Amino acid sequence: MIDAKTADRELQTYLRPQTFPVAIRMLRADEPIPDRARRPARDFKKLSMSCQVIDMARRYGWTIALTREDHICSLGITAIGFDKPLPIYNVGTLCEGMYTETKEAGQRSEAAIDKFAPGEYHCLLVAPLDRATFEPHVVCVYANPAQVMRLTQAALWKRGGRLASSFEGRAVCADIIVTTMKTGEPQVILPCSGDRIFGQTQDHEMAFSIPWDRMEEIVEGLRGTHNGGIRYPITQFMEYEAKLPPRYMEVNKLWDAEKGKTKLTNRDRVVAAYKRSFSDRVPVYPIVASFAGTLDGMSIEEYCTNPTRAIAAMMNYYERYQPDVVLAYNDLAKEAEAFGCGVKYSDYVVPSIETHVLEDKAALAKLEMPDPYKTARLPGFLEQCEALVKAAPPTATGAVAVGPWTIAMLLRNPEMMLLDTFEDPQFIHDLMRVTTDFCKTWGDAIVKTRIGLSFSEPTASISLISPDNYREFIAPYHKELVEHFKAKKVGVTTHICGVTYPIFEDLIGCGFTTVSFDLDQQSDPKLHVDQLERFVQVAKGRAVAIGNVDATMFEKATQPQIEAEVRRCIDTAARHSGFILSTSCEIPPRSNPEIVKWFMDAAHEYGRYERIL
């Protein structure tokens, strides 16, 4: 038979409990109380209780004897048979209103507590297991849930099956001592309120009681399950590759790139900007549409109407300049054209609307909604998006569609639309309802190609309308549009020409993930605002900024002038991340290819984060 010291050593080896395992023995009347045992009434001059002395034994290492004369808790006195149950106990009064709703429920709770017969024992003797000078009836181990699990597994090592325990959350001394001794079975113990209040048991602690006759079997079970690979502290699986925060992983990627183990892609740089992190340099691209076609010897009209050649031209442009973003973008007239407007092409400037379908407002009622897959040049643009995605350049890719306000202006005629803001605001809302619904349908078709989505709103400029007009006639529809795509987990970019700084907060409030903006075009130099600087101040990282090297310089500028513009933008915004260097608007179709190269070279050199940071 195992002895107490050996049992304690084995429990310490396999469990490492925080407090001493406690040896518990119920003494009959003919058994003497050990001389060295402390007696609460005599030695502490205070009465105590079962849970309290068990806690003293496991924390202080004391041997304590608790008799009727030392005991204060009526529940414990009754449970361990130190006195007979009184009628007030049996009728459920002690439970009513505290543990049970009624006396009847209380009676059932009191009857469920295991009890020794009155007078069966006269003393509760407790001691730390390794110092016990007596053979215990029960060993109680207070432990955390994982340690209790290990004891449960040990109890089932030889017998298998399940370990049965029951809980009342009350009179835990009965569960530890009486139930264990009467059943001869180990018990999982859920400490009660009294044990937590007076026994100082902590929230993380449970207990496990072991009949002494089963101790050797439990120890053998601990050894066996330990050898089988079940350990405490619990063995944790560590042979995995952690998924660290993206910014941590980006540092590893930069190290690998520096050592030539991997190569940062153009898309990596853009993703880092959206994560408000850093790669090797500021991501950069000029806003390019027809320029890609003219670079390939195409006319502007052919670039805008021939999707097959347009995508080939765009890929040739990519190979030549290696921008970090490539756009499916031809012109801003195709959506209005799909509603029936006439388009005018030129050899030098972007296409424009020549005839407007809503010069008579009554025509709005007859306006047919374009089908993205059938109407005018819309199917060709979707073909362009699909081809760009299929080509899979290692860049970020996006598609530029026209937003609801600009479509509405092109349908109606910008001058007449501005008059409508005063004379017939309801008409504007009716028209915006139509164009916003179209933009949802059109955007849905675009994002199905798995390309990024941007809505260009050049005519929402505060150079053309007032901030109040933006807030009344445009912002509600922009917000609705953004939320439509947000529900599909698609972020939306917007570009607005001209002055936009008075509505930066409004644009962010609409939910745009990215805002591309132009230069401040106020004629009075004293009123000039650096819109990039203002956006960084207003946004505070809530949206990615794209901009804003002067696009008009790409037809005729010197290399130092281009470099100065690049430096201005990088010095203004790059330290904050959330920034993509670009142009203030689409570069002219007949831009000088050499100037585009100067722009890219300056961005690559001056935009190195190693220098910036």
C-alpha cells in the first residue's frame, strides 16, 4: 500500500498543485486526537468550519482537528454528523430565498446533501499529505481545471468509462468528505460559495477528492497517462508557423527582399499603403487612360472603342514604366453614352459629351436603364477589365467608372443642372436616384471581374458646386453607393477634380476607402491650399490618399520641375503611409513619354522609405 509521503511526491511530480494536497480523516469517538493538532477554539480563540481548516492545511501546512466545539457552520456540522439535523433544516428554510425560490425546493436541496449519521464521528482531522501522521480516509487536491482533468484521466486509466460527480454549489465539505467516503469513488469538486468566501478558494480553483483506498490506483493512472503523452503542464502543439500581425510579416518580407530571397511586387507596395504600413518605397502610378493608346500609335477614339487593342496598349505601357497600379480606364463618357448621349472624339483631348438626352426634363420618365452586358461600349469595358485581370500583372488593378453625379450632369447638361439646384431640386434627386441605381448595377458587373472599383466624379468639384450642394445632392447617394459595395466587401475609391478640400470630411464620412484629388485651382494665390497636406491633416489615416503631382506638366515640363513636384508630395504625405503617389488627374493623351519616365524615376529614388523614415 502506498504511504502518504510517496503519494504526495507523485502528486507533486505529475500535477504540480499550487497548494498542498490535504489528508483528511474522520475520527471516531475511540480515536485520539493527535497532540500536535491545532484546535480552533482552544488555540485560535475562534470557531471555524470544515472548508476553513482544509484551506489552512493546504496553505499554511498545519495539522488541525475540528470538533463540534470548534465548529460554527450549521451546514457543515449537519453534513459531517457532529449534530442532528433540526426541523428548521429539514423544512428548507435555510435555502429559501438564497439558494432556492421556495421551501419545497429547499427541502429537496437539503435532502440531496450526503450526510454522516449524527455521532458517527466526533472530529475532522486535516493535514498536508506529506506531513500526515495518520492514514487518511480522503485526499483532497485543490487545483486548476487542467489539473483536475489530469486526475480524472488518472482515475479512468484502469477502469475506463466516465467519472460521475454531481454538483449543488453548496455544502462542498459534504462532497469532499462524505460523498467520497460513502461511495468510495473519486469526486470532481465544484467549490461552493462558503468555500470561496470563508475558505478563500479562488475563482480559478476546483478540487478533486480521492478515497485513500484508490490513491495507489490514481498514482498509477497519473504515471500511465503521463507516459502515454498526457502531461501537466499541458503539452501544447508548437510545430506550426505563426500567423503574425501583417506589419510584422512585412518586415520579414523586406528583409528577404533586401537579401535577394524574394522580390517585392508592385502590388505589395500598394497593399502596404492600404495597411498603413511600409514596403521599400512609396507606391506610385500616373493616372493613365488614352496615353497608353497614343504610346502604341493608336488614336484616342480607337483606344476608347477597341477593347482588344486597348488592353494590349495598357500592358505595353505597364511593361515600359512598371507602375504599381494599372487601370482599366478609357474615358468618362461611356456611361452617359449608354443612356443615349452623343460622344465627340478628338485627336488631342479626352472624349466629351456632344448631345445631352435630358435637355427636356420630361425625358427622365422615359429614360431606359443601360444593361452593362449589352448597351453601347459597356460590354467592351467589362471585356477590358476581364482581360486585365487575366493578364495578372503583379500590380494592383482597378477600373474607373463614372459616378452618379457626373453621369447626371452629362445627361442633363452641366449648366442646366446647376440651375436646377436652385429651381428644381426635386428633379435632381429624381435623376440621382436613377444614376445611383445604375452605378450599383454597373459597379456590380465590374467587380464580378475581380478588379478594384473607382468612381470618378470630376463635376462634384467645389470649383463647380458649393459644399452645401455636395452635402444635399451628392453625399447621400455617394454614401448609399459605398455602403452597397461595402456589404459586398468591396472598397470604393473616388476621384474629384479641382477644389475638394472643403468636403474632405464629407468624403470620408461617405465611407470611401481611398480619395484621389486634384490641385487646388483657386485663381487667387493667397487662397491656395495644398490639398494633399490638408487631406493628411483631415483624414488622420481613415482613408488612403492618392495624388497629386500636377498632371498638366506631362506635356511640357523640365526634369527638375517634375522632380520638385514628386518631392513636394512625398515630403507632405509619405511618412504617414496610407499614401499612393500619383497625378492630380489623368495625364493628357499626348503626354511626353520622357516626362512620364522622369516622374517614375523620381518617385522610385526619392520615395524610398529608407530615406523617408
